[in-house]
Amino acid sequence: MRWPWESDSKNDDDNNHSKTSQTITSIFGSSKDRNVSWSDKLNATNWHHELTQTAIASALLTGTSLFFIGLYKSWLRRVPNVDFIKPQQYRKRSLLGRVTSVGDGDNFRLYHTPGGRLMGWGLFRRVPSEKAQLRDRTIHIRLAGIDAPERAHFGRPAQPYSDAALHWLSNTILHRRVRAYIYRRDQYDRVVAQVFVRGGLLGLRRRDVGYEMLRRGLATVYEAKNEQYSEFGGRREEYEAVEKRAREKG
């Protein structure tokens, strides 16, 4: 004879036993799983898929690293002076920097500030102001396509309007940021370049410095035999036309 509570007690024991078995199986695996060897598990792994994923991740990491290294070397590394400009970079890149001094009506010194304000220049990266700090750390720029009157030097007297040309150029670019599109290196280790400076409301207006000097009658289009300064960035006709208008105005 079964007691009324006997069936429930047995069912509870069976349920507890089943739950315990499931817990043990989840932790240690079933007897069938435990009989599978380690080598069989290795063989069951899709190694082709794993290796493909690893190769893709490595390629992406390497490609990204090379991209940023190239970006830094080409555009974000500071160029201290003309000796650090590679021949293949001429006619292919520009230099953004701050003008530290103006020597004459058509040349000045540029401190390269790659990346501009985006890279912290003028914020937490400062351009040196002392001559000793600037020694061998600036690029001597010669304006392309124009010839400005020279000041007195090497025993030669000053040419007419040389002071006016120097005064205008100093007021326009000294201690300001300019962008120089570089063409070549001359025999005086200057970089011949077409130079632009921003002005106007919010600095949205970009002016060609050489063109502006021609427009004001402070320079002439370069026509000497030495062709290394005859660079116009595709604007030779514009240079000649604006010079002609300036001459007509007197």
C-alpha cells in the first residue's frame, strides 16, 4: 500500500536528480563529449576561417599604420629649412607657415607650421621670436614671377621704390600665416614660390602676394634671362595684364 505522500516525494527526488544531472553535464559535458579527444576538437575547428580573420585584421592594422606614417612624413612633419625639402616635393606640395622676417621687396623668411591651427600652432605650439632660436629653422622664400626693386647692398645704391615695396610687403605678410606653393631651389638656397595670404572678413579672401605687388606698381613681371624665377602658377597672362594696367595708371 502506497501512502498518499509517497508519490510526491519520489517525484521530487526524481526532479532534483534530473536537475543535478543537467548541472553536472553543463559544467563537465556529457559522457559522449568527454570521450572526444583534444585532437578531434582541434580538427573540428575551422582554422581557415580563423586564419583569414587574423590576416585581414593584420592587413588593416598595417595599412592604417603606413597611411598615418606617410601622412606625417608628407604633410605634418615640420620642414626646418631648405635642406629638408626633397627634390621630388617641388611643384607637388605647399608650405604653410608664419613669416618671421622680410629681407627685401621680394623675399622673406618662413617658419613652417604644418597643419596650422588644427595641429596646435598659435595655441599650445609657438613660433620662436628670438633670432637665436630661429637660426637654421626657417625657409628663405623668393617670390616667383616678379622682380621688386632692391635696397642698397653690396655697394650698390637702392633702386627707386625699394623702400615702398619693402614697406608694403612687411605690412602685408610679416608675422602672418601664408601658404607658399614651392617650385624650385635657386643658387642662393632660396625657395622660389608663389605665395598667398588670407585677409578680409574672417580671413576668407585669399590674395596672391606677387600679383598684388604688380597691381600696385611695386614690382614688374620677371623677364630676365634666369628662368628659375619665371614661375607664375599658370597666371602669367594675368601678371602681365595687371602690370600693364599699373603702368598705364602711372
